[in-house]
Amino acid sequence: MTENYTNMIEAITKLGDEELGSLHTYITDLIKTNRQKMGAAVKSTLSIGDHVLVKHKGQTDEGEIIKLNRKRAIVKMVKGSYSVPYSMIGKKD
């Protein structure tokens, strides 16, 4: 571990309940924003009929885009069609 990381952990352990709640909210919002940005970047490269890789539960499955929605794409895979968030999709080379 780096010294910065160790210092952050020490500082976090000294926070009270209210401060920890605020930190939790901040981190959660930051993660959501990063996923939205990543999803928007992926969405802009996709079109119907594209072959993609869907990353989930530690595995990757192949599929084909059949519909692009605002936040998710409908992906046809071997076991059926699924509504998949853009942050879980990667374009197949």
C-alpha cells in the first residue's frame, strides 16, 4: 500500500457517522458518474447489428445489438435477449 492510501484509511477511521454518510454519498455519486460517462462513450460507437462482448459475473459472452435504448441496449445472445447497461458492453474486434 502507498503512504497516501494508508493516510486516507487512517483519516476515514476517525470520521463520525454523519461524515461517513456524506463520504459514502460522494463516492457513490462519483461511481455513478464514471459509469454514465463510460456508457455514453460506448453507446456512441454502437449501432444495431454490431457484435459485442457483454461482461458480467466474471465472464464475457458474445452477442448482437438488436436495439439501442437511452440507458441500455437489447443484446441477443445464445440464451436469449437481454437488456444490458452500456457500461457492461464492449465492441467485438
